Amino acid sequence: DKLKNDRVWLVIFAWKPFTSLPLTFDYNIVKQTIKNLTTNTINQNAPWMDWTNIWDAILLATNLFKNTAKNRQKVIILLTDGDANRWIKPTLAAEFAKKKWIKIYTIWVGSPQWGYIDYKIWPFIQKIKIPPLNTTTLKQIAQITNWKFFRATNNNTLAEIFRQLEKLT
């Protein structure tokens, strides 16, 4: 709500990241898209696509900056459970982003215990087991790019994190 002169785009990911919104000043469409995100948005519920591919998400987001002005501040806000279970270390992608002068703020979302989410596969609802969260990787990514790690355990703490981000960027 406080953005005025910043262009924003949205990359969403599970196994394969993709640009959900192109670079835009239209903050209303960004908010509406985020509001409508569900597990069906990514729709990668196949046995070979059940990874969290933080590596590729960071690389895609970093590469999207290649045509932006060099003097513009570049920030990636990585919101994830932090359980990077693809074989390539996301810290390597963070090193690449650092060389491009990109800040990465990491936000760890969820619970330290095993949990479940409902995944709708019409006409059924499947429960998907979510592993305990892994803060180590996200802390390392933030540290590599010399920025900050946050932990969100509910909607209130997530809202507070974004209030803090408004002051940091």
C-alpha cells in the first residue's frame, strides 16, 4: 500500500518458478494477484514436481533485473518455507544475486512442526504434509547478500515484517 515509485513483479514457484506478473506500477493488480494465490495457482502437484526450488526462483528473479537501470535499487523478497529440497544449493544463487548488487530479504513462513495443507484436486481435497521449516538456508541467503532474515508465524507477524521492509528498502 505504501509503494509509490517502485516497479514490482511477482515470481511464484514450487518445482519450477514462473513470472506471475510482469514488471508493473499497477499495485492494485499486484495486491489482487497475491490475494488470489492458492496452491492451484502453481498447480505442480505431480510426483516429480513436489520440490521447493529456491535456487531457480532466485535466479529467475535476479535475471528479471538485467534490463533495469544500474542505479536503481534491486530487492528480492523471498517468502517461503525455506525447505529447499532440490539438489542445487540456493546459497549459490544468492552469491550470483550479490554480484548483481541485489538485496535478498528472506521471510520464513510456517511452523517448526510438521503440518498439513489442503490441496484441491477437483472434486476431491487432498491433504499434503508440510515438513518442519528450515531457517538455516534462509538465514544463509540473507547473510550472503548482507540483508535480513525474518520469521512469520501468523498474519500479524507477516504484516509487521512488511512494515519493517518499508523502512529497510
